[in-house]
Amino acid sequence: MQNRIAIKGQALHSGKMVAVELIPQPVDTGIRFCRVDLPDQPVLPAKPANIIDTTRNIALGTREWRIQTIEHLMAAFHGLGVDNLLVAVDGPEIPLGDGSARFFVEEILRAGLLVQEKPRKVRKITKPVWVTDGKDPRAYLIALPGEGFRVTYCFTSDHKVTGNQFAQYLITPETFLENIAPARTIAFWREIEALRKQGLALGGNMEVAVVVGEDGYLNELRFPDEIVRHKILDILGDLYLLGPLEGEIIAVRSGHKLDLELALKLEECLT
């Protein structure tokens, strides 16, 4: 990026207003997050080992502090090829924006991208690596060698409204901007009240998610298959904890927990 970016917005789960500043960093710095509202302004790199929670979002931190819901912002970095940034946050959560990565993408593109003086290091998947869900044998993630970075996702559901959805994309800045960045998170109407009783989704509304009712969608979709596109968006954000990758990801019924497990397993064997 060429310039600093200041972003303000409401957080999804806490419902509070938070401010984020994206600060360009030197080559080989990577993506780092900082809690500027805390006395010592602690900083952590966006790495798999620093993720402390995968319950409906990805949270980075320690026992003392956290920054949660980083996945949409990380997906924007992944899709646009942004490598070296300090993300300075004045609270425990990233702003929700419009429930997708488009909110962050527009801000980054408005500031402008800068090609740094050293080629970016892309880590190649050289052998099959996979993880499965012990509670749901139908859920798994597979990483395979391949050219570029391709993600295939199969969303399966018994819900009569969503049904099953399938999507596959070779990730480039162009395909990301057009087909993935605008896809919003999913919310089942029957679950929203339960989430709010748990202190979650307090900042949500009908515009920032694909809201699924018992007999139909309760708001207008951006894509007929918006749900599966957002699942790919989440994978892009979660796996960018490893930095730029080359290979192919195949996912069935996976979520943040499996994404992190795959990232941790891949980290041991990436070149």
C-alpha cells in the first residue's frame, strides 16, 4: 500500500464502534496486528500459532488480549496481494463493514497499492495435506500441489432454502474483486437470538449478512450462491495466516476450526 488508511465501523459481535489504521511496513515484515488501546500496545504477527479462538470467527491474541473477526480483512489482503502491514486497532474486534471483504477492498484501493522492491515469497504446497472433523466425518479440507491458487468449496445443507452450493475459483485480484469480495456472511434467522444471548452478533443487521428464514431468504442476495462464495472468502482470510500460497484447496463443510487446523499442518511442510 502507498498510504496509511483509517477505517471506522461497528464490530459484528460486540456491536461497538472501533477504529483501525492500516500502516504500510517494510519488505518481509508480513501482516501484524496491534492493540493501540492497551497500555503497552502489544503486537502479534498474523500467524497460525497466534490464533486463540475459532468460534464463528478467527481471533488472534494471547491470554491477556485479543483481536477477533480478522478473517474478512485478511481475505482482502490475500485477494489484493497485500503483504506488509501493521493493523492498529483500538479495541478487541475488527469493524464488520458490509459483512464481506468489499468494505476493506474499497478502502485499500482508494489508498493505492505499491509494488515493493523485493519479489514476494510464495510458499508452494508440494504434497497432499488434509484435515477432517472428528465430530462431522463429512467435513474435510484437502491441500494439493497446483499452479496459482485455486479454491473449491462444496457447501451442503439440509435446509430447504440454501440447499447445496458449489463453487471453484482460481484466485486472482480480478476474480477476487468480482466474484468473492462482495459475498457476505450467512445468518440463520432462528440462530440470531441465541447468538445475541451469548453476547455475539450484537452489531449485525439485515444488510450485513445473507439472512436465511424458514421459507426463504429474508433479504436480497448479491449472488445466487453467495453463501458458498463467502465460505471461499473465509478460507482465503484464514489461510493467509501462512502468507501467499501456491496450490489447490478442496473444502467440504469446513469452517474456521478446520481452516486453522489445515494452516497449522501446512506450516510444517511448506517450502
